[in-house]
Amino acid sequence: MQERRYRILVTGYAISSYGTFLNVVALSLYVYAVTDRALAVGVFMAVRLAAGFVAGLAAAAVLARWTAKGVMFWANVAQAAALLLLVLAPDGFRTGTLFAVSAVVGASGTLFMVTLRSSIPDMVGEGRHTWANSLMVSGRSMAMVAGFASSGVVVSLLGYTAAFLVDMATFLVCALTVLLLPMPMSPARSDDESGDEKDGQGSQGEESDGGQDREARRRRVPAALVALGAVPVLGLMVALRGIDALGSSSHNAALPVYSTELDADNPAVFVSVFWCVWALGNVLVQQVLQRYTKRTGRSVGALGFGLGTIAMSGTFILAFAGLPWAATVVVALLAGAADGLTEVSYTSHLQTLPSPLRTHAFGLSATVENLGFGVGMIVVAAALDVFTPLSVVGVAHGAAIVLALVYVARVLRGRGAQEAQEAVPGSEEREGKKGKGESGAGPARGGHRDGAEVSGG
């Protein structure tokens, strides 16, 4: 493509991400303004996360029936249509429409992300996964800062309707960039489905074949999950991602509380500065990762994901430790860099899976992440009423550090076993015959083994 078309798609994704983060603030405020109940805001977020949870489970089945381009296009159109419906809804239907919008946005957003991540290997050339993922993460990080920073201005000066229309426009822009992809929009039809049947007997045969196809698809789902379970440390990797999401919920919920404790008159200052510096660290590490991959032909791999998670969780804990401003800025920069490292290494590693398993892996990952973040928001909100932000964040991210240490140990043990096997005379020839068509972990596929290889065949 092809890189030019991918850059256009990432630009559209960044624009829609801006609208998404703008609406995180605008919709939450609007729910409270319409219902005048804080509980409604929590229910609104719960509906959104629940819809994302279900969409993650269904993503593989959806992509088995429709093309990636079609799913990404209609996911954006659905979100734009939901926001338009909210703008046009009469006053008496606003509350019900809000929760419908929450479900549509949660499900469509998850389907889009699962499809985008699992389709990147088909969009860019061999060895370009890290570059593609870094570009995507950089665009989202900058969009997040812009969305959060401008939300207050947009809502206060232009109103809720303008904010929703801006968000609707961003999704339509993203849908337009999806249309530019050189990929089929409609699923290919088999020869048996290419036209009407000539007689009733042919029609019965068609119906029988369709039933067999559906049965085959149902059998493929558990088979795919079994195959995923056989991939070294993949289950532990996804579990760590879920605990990491729980940790993310803790610092997202605790930041406003901690910022208010620091400066009750201007609580937004600390939050704004922290996220801006975090985004800067995230963008800077993407540049480092791209140069590292280009120079060495390797990716940071599964080990980088584990070490990055440890660094990220540690720095987020330090952010609430009451350090001086200068030290906190450095901590925020390192937290953003570590967050960017884990995102790219995790996504790139899963992208080395064969295409059918890749979709299941990203769908499962989205489900686990939504579950971790949703449960975390409920638990953390209750804990912050009793404990200090440092205690709450320390426990949540401490759990991620413990699991990450176990994960790193497993990866290093796997790497040691592989090196010992390769040291045996004749093992390379046997491995070459046995694993012809297989590839090492990491998008660069440069022959570097990290103890968590994923079969590419």
C-alpha cells in the first residue's frame, strides 16, 4: 500500500480518537445534566464497557462473515448515526437515547479496534508491524490530549450539541479514510452463492451447504481458542493485559482526586500537565522503537511487553507519591514511554499469529481489557472513599507488577530452553524441517527468539 494509504487511515483514526476523547467528557457531563444523578453517569459507563465486552467476544464471528474494510467502515458510520440520533432526539427520549448511544459507541469502538489491529499485517509489508503500530499509538496519544484539553472549551463555549456534531464529523472522516483502503468492501461469494439456483433441488443443496458452513464456523471457534491456548505464554500475556487495564482504571479514577488534594482551587492543572507530558513520552518512545526496529531488524517482542508493564506500573505509582513538580514531570514522561512500549510490543506480538487466530486473540484481548477496566472502575471508586490515591493505585498497579514478574520469568525460561536446544548438534536442521514456514516472535521476524514464539504458519 501501501504505506501512504495506511498513513491516511491512521490520520482518520487519530481524528476519530479526538472525537472519542472529547465525548468521554461531553457525554458524561451531558448524562449528569439530563438525569441530575451521579449514579446515571456510572451506569452510562458500565453500559459502554459491557457493550465493548460483548463486542470483543463477537469480533471473530463478525470478521468471519464480513470483510475488515466493511466492519471498520460501518463501525464508524454506526457511531456517527448514534450521535446524530442523540442530537435529534426529543427531550422526553433523551435519557433512553443516551444509553443506546453508549451501547453503540462501546460495541462499535471495540469492533473497529479489534479489526484494525488484526488487519495491520495485511495492510503493511513484512517487518513493518512495529512502524505501523507506533504510528497508530502516536496518533491516538496526541488525539487523547487534544480531546481532553479542548473538551471543556468546546462544551462551555459551543454547547453539547456542537460537541456531539464535531464527534459525529470525526467518525465520518475516519469512515472516509477506510473507504480509501485497497481492500474489498464486500465479502467474496463462493461459486455456490454466485447466482440463483436453477431448480428447487439446487436450492435445497444450497440450503444444505449453508447449514454445513454454519456448523463448520461453530466448530472453528472452540478449535481456535484451543489453538490460542497452545501458544506459549499467550494466556498469561492476555491476563497481564487485563490486570494492566485494572491498574489503568485506578490512576484514571485517582488522578482527579489527587489533583484536588494538591490544588483545590485549580484541580485541572495537575491532570492536564500530567497527561500532556505522558503523551509526549508516548510519542517519543515510538520514534525510538521505529529506529530500533529499522536498525536491528528486530522488535522488542514479548519480553519488552513484560518489562514495559513493570516500568509503567512503577512510574504510575510514583506519580501519586507526592514528589516535587520536576520529578513528577519526569515520572509522567517515563510512564508515557513505558505505556507506549507495552502497547506496541503487545500488539506487534499478537500480530505474528496466523490470520484466523489473530482475530480471536484480539477479540479475546479486548474482552479481557474491558472486563479489567470495568471491574477496576467499580472497585477503585469505592476504595477511593476510604483509602488514599497512593494506596489504591499502589495496590492495583502492584498486582500488575507481580504478574508481570511471573510473566517475564516464564519468557526468560522459555528463551533459555530454546537456546539450550539450539546448542545441541543437529538441532537447527531438525528444527528447520519441523518448523518450515514458522517464524519467531515479533513483527520484524529477524530470527530473534524471546521465549514466546508465535507460529506464523
